[in-house]
Amino acid sequence: MTKTKTLKNHKEIYLPQKVKILDVVDMTSDVKLYKLEQPKGFFYSPGQFLMASVWGAGEVPISITSSSELHDDIELCVRKVGAVTSALHELKAGDYMGIRGPLGNGFHFEEAYGKDILFVAGGIGIAPLRSLINLVISQKKKFGEIALVYGSRNPSEVLFVPQLLDWKKEGIRTTITVDVKNAECEYCTGIVTEHLTRQKISFKTGHSYICGPHVMLKAVMRDLSLMGMSQDNIITTMEAHMKCGVGKCGHCYADGKYICTDGPVFSYSEIKQYNLLNSP
Ligand SMILES: Cc1cc2nc3c(=O)[nH]c(=O)nc-3n(C[C@H](O)[C@H](O)[C@H](O)COP(=O)(O)OP(=O)(O)OC[C@H]3O[C@@H](n4cnc5c(N)ncnc54)[C@H](O)[C@@H]3O)c2cc1C
Ligand code: FES
């Protein structure tokens, strides 16, 4: 299991650290990539998240899209949807913001050693998976076939395009699919579930890591299970409304599990057992 820093004392849990924004990259009309100065001793696993804050605006959970082992800075990919993410989008390189974390359990991908892996991402769901994909690629001899199916609404919303090309060069079977094509678009068409059966992996013994909107998660997990994949090996990262991020406020509590501390990464078996897809 990857070593994960745990927050011990009260102050560490609730007090944001002030970090400098090193760079901000416009990825699409409403998504920006932030490179943040990494505090000393800060170590995180793929699938973990931060509470990201802007003074006067508030705090929101955001997945870490970089990989601790491969990057010296922390990368966050943020879609502007409301008050706090809009305030984040106003920040520029050289400004400061707050971070608390790393939080959550993260992916335990060592269970997939020797097996095929299928990554399935929808929209900004590619951000938390990117951290894991880069780590898996850095150890790719330890795995069987690796495939990625990534869906976006239209070609202009496809994120991390240069990185997707690098992954292809690394031998990852990459299917990029969009709901709406334009004339020059070289991507496939259709929703991600339409491309699952074409993947050249062993569904019976393989592992899948999925991230995207609820409706996509439900459909992909159901289909992979019907295709013979063990529900213990179908792994996803869940979103929920969060306030504290550390299991204290109860905002993300769902039938026996806190999404923030027991998750956000869960297997399909756990999601069914605890009815997590109907969480707040
Ligand atoms: C563990 C975790 C990891 C996340 N990682 C990322 C990430 O890497 N990048 C990213 O852009 N976003 C991520 N999110 C979602 C992000 O936290 C929300 O978009 C953010 O909280 C919205 O805050 P706001 O103040 O800008 O919007 P608000 O003003 O609070 O809300 C605007 C709209 O967004 C909806 N909304 C708010 N929070 C959520 C949520 N958690 N899920 C779905 N809809 C929501 C509201 O219902 C409302 O319709 C993550 C969420 C969680 C729980
Ligand atoms: S966000 Fe407070 S308990 Fe999970």
C-alpha cells in the first residue's frame, strides 16, 4: 500500500496551509489546471483530495491530479461551477490559496499487479484518474494490458490532450469518445458504455478504476459487472457534498460510511452494500 500522510492533531486537521500558486493553465473555457508549491513533507496517494480554499469565498474538495512520486508540485484541475470554484478561477500565478490535506483513502492499485486494468473516465473525472494512470504507467511492467476509455461531451472539452498522446505512446490502449463530433474531430462517438465491450482486456480477472458523473458511474459499474468483472475489482471515486473533509461534520455521511474518510475511493461491492450512490 502507498504510504499516506495522516493528519493527527486538531490544528493540522482544520487549519489550511497557505501555498503559492506557481502556474495556472486554461484547459477549456471552464477548466483550469493549477500548479501549487508543495509544502515540505507533503506526500499523497492517487485518489486523495484536498480542501482548497480562497479567503473570503470558502473551501471545496478537489482531487489531486498530480502524482507524489512523479511531481515536485501539487496539481489541481478545477471546473468553475459556483461560488468557490469561481473565486479560485480568479486567482493567478503568484497568488496564494489555502489547502488542507491530503484527505481520503486513495486508490490501492497494488491489488491489480499482474492483472489487466481498464480506466474509465467521464469529463473532469479524468483528473483524479490521471494521478493513478501516471503512477501505473511508471510501473507498467507489473501489470497486464492497460486500457483507457475517456468520454467528453464535445471535442473542445477533452482535457489533458498532450498527456493522452503520451499515454498512447506508452502503449495504453486509449479510446477517446465524444457525445457530439465536429467535422475535423478524430475521436470516437458515443457514451463510454458503448466502448467497453471492445476493450482487449480480461474482464474476468481485470481491475477497473472509474471516475465521472453519477449517471456514468452507475452504468459503467453495472455493465462491467455484467461482463464478468468482480464487483470487488470495480473501483470508483465518489463525490459528495463535503464541509470538514475529516469525518466530523456528517455532511458526507451515507448509511454507515463517511465519503470523506472511508472514501472517496470505494469498490462496487461497498457502494452496493452501503447504498452510496444515493448519498447526499
Ligand atoms: C472528493 C471530491 C473531489 C472532487 N474533485 C474535484 C476536482 O478535481 N475538480 C473539480 O472541478 N471538482 C471536484 N469536485 C467537485 C467540487 O468540489 C465542486 O464542484 C465544488 O465543491 C463546487 O463548489 P462551488 O462553491 O464552486 O459551487 P456551489 O456554489 O457550491 O455549487 C454550484 C453547483 O455545483 C453543484 N455542486 C457543488 N458541489 C458539488 C459536488 N461535490 N458534486 C457535484 N456537484 C456539486 C451544486 O449542487 C450546484 O448546482 C470534487 C468533489 C469531491 C467531493
Ligand atoms: S465532510 Fe464532514 S464528515 Fe465528511
